[in-house]
Amino acid sequence: MNTLKTAFLLTALTLLLVLLGEHFGGRNGMVLAFLVAAGMNFFSYFFSDRLALSMYRAQPVTREQLPRVYTVVERMTQRIGLPMPRIYVIPSDSPNAFATGRNPQHASVAVTHGILNLLNDEELEGVLAHELGHVKNRDILTSSIAATLAGAVTMLARMGYWASLFGGYGGGGRDRERGGGIGALLMLILAPIAAMLVQLAVSRSREYEADATGAHITGNPHALASALEKLEAYSKRLPMEASPSTAHLFIVAPVISARDLGNLFSTHPPIAKRIERLIGRPSLYGGPRS
């Protein structure tokens, strides 16, 4: 299913760019748009994980640098038969984590400084197991490509908006207003398309499934439930701003500003519902302690 979703995303981007190219540039524009789409598809497949990691300044770490995470991930991957992913740390005090990559052989797991400071060992193990759940369920390719493509479409919309404003300056106020109106219309059309790409590719069920897989890996659903409860509370106190096109990668939804149309990109189910699926009630009222 995830392979089909990935193929759909790449095809949808190609068709969208080809149609836009034909509309604005005729046959030559269509050919150019196809070449651009092919290049973007290639980049998305092979480099979307690197782009996501670089956006948040994630730094790779070794076993010696971060044994608390490395040894836990190594033990769990051996238990479930997965290759060892690369481990990254994000220099942010906001507690969060995500997994990315095109397949289990090229997977990466990233955690913030904030999550390392907030969670005890059992809770951190639950979060890492959740991220390995995404790797095991092969969510990571679809999620990573969706992030890249949604970001690309949003960027095209913004380029169109600013180009229309710039183009209108030479013709006076009326032309500028007309150009701004066209740009705004382009934003209204393309931004929801970008959001739709993410929504179609990244259903809310993937978080439930990764939670269930993570709980199965550790055998301790209460630890993950406790982690989710803490993450929800502390992520509001120390919000982590994220691009709307990559917000779906994280274990809990980061802050997205209203100007970035964040609600359109909402892909996370409520934390209370995730906890309820894990332990049968919407709140833990205290979890495992260090």
C-alpha cells in the first residue's frame, strides 16, 4: 500500500507540473515542466530524508556519543530483524522525534535534546520503538517524499505569488493589485493541493499503527502512553516551529503558524485517543518513573 501511495505522489506531482507548464508555456513549457518533475522525483526518492534532517540541523551521533539511545535502538532492531538506522540529534529544547528514509536499509531516527532531557529510560524506549514502528511498517518513504513534494508545491505557489507582485510593479497600482490577486489565487489553489498530497499519503492511522507496533516491540504500552502525555504537555510549553510540509514526520505535532496554513496539513490524531488505544483510557494519570 505504501508503495502505491509513493507512486501516486510522484505521478501527481508530475501531472501537476506538466499541466502548469502547458498552461503557462505551451509545448515547450510542458517539456520543461516534465524535466523539472523528473528531477524533483529523483531528488525526492533519494534525498528527501537528508533534506528533512538538514531542515532541523540534525547531527549524526555514534554509540560512544549517545549510548542511551544507540544501545536501545540496536537492541530493538536486532529483536525485530531490522537494520540499524542512523541516529541523529536535533539541537532543540522542544521534545520531539521522527524517523525518515527510503527503506529500512537507509533509515534514520532523529531525537531532540528536549526529549532526551524530558523522558525517563522506559518512556524514551517507547518513543524509539514507535519510530522503529514507522520503519518496520515502511511508512518512512511515503512520509519523506510527501514532505518534499508538499514543500515543493508550496514553494511554487509562493514563487507564483511573489512573481505576480513583482510583475505588477511596472504597470502601476492597478496592475500590481491585479498581479497580487493572481498570486493570491495561485496560493489558494496550490497550497491546498500540497496539503492534499500530505493528507492522502499520510493517514492518521499510521500513528496508531506505529504506536501499536512500538508497544509490541517493548511489551510496555504504558511507557509509550506516559511519553505521549509528557510530550503533549511539554511541547506546548516549549513549542517547536516546523514547516507544515514536514510536521507529519514528528511523533507529536509541532507548532505550525496560521500563516502557513497549518490546519490544512494536520495529520496527527489527538494524543488522548492515541493513549486510549494503548491502555484503554485517554489519560495515564502518571506513568513509569525514573
